[in-house]
Amino acid sequence: MDLKKSKAPHNTITRDMNEMSQRVGNVYETVAIIAKRANEVSAELKHELDEKLRDFASPNDSMEEVFENREQIEISKVYERLPKPTLIATQEFIDDQLVIKNATRFK
């Protein structure tokens, strides 16, 4: 799934945890599943951003030599505008886009 095209909201929304946890049967396991996916999303986004910003890194950077690079700033702004990983993971859980491996424990 392309995380940049996620239809997750950009701000927090109050959710009914009882309704969300019906599929799993346990509120705490639901939160654990969403948290685990949020960590994965965060790692993916960080890796992707690091890969793009690596092009702009120079081996002899010092505090005096730091300069603004317009392309680097634009790339950073794109990632700053994305929904937070927890919001993306929650939306994926609601849309049944997450595969839960331990299916025997869940309804």
C-alpha cells in the first residue's frame, strides 16, 4: 500500500473502541495490533525519507557549511504533511487492510 495515498485523516478522531475491537474480541489486543502496525509504518516512512535525503548529504558537512536546499525542504514538507503513523494504522485496521497472523485467536 502506498502510504502517501492513504485516506487516513490528518487529525485525530474519537473512535468507539468497543466497535473497533469486535473483530478481535479484545480492546487491548486491538490497540496492540494497531500500535505494531503504526511502528511498521513509521519505520517505512523514515527509511523512505532517509533514502531521499541521502542524495543531499555531503561527506564534509559542518555547521558553517549548512545551506538551504529548496528540493530537500520540499521533500521534508511532503513527509510532514502526511498523516501520523497511528492514524494510518488505525484507518488500515478499520478498512480491514491488516492481515492478523494469529487468526485462531480472533473471531
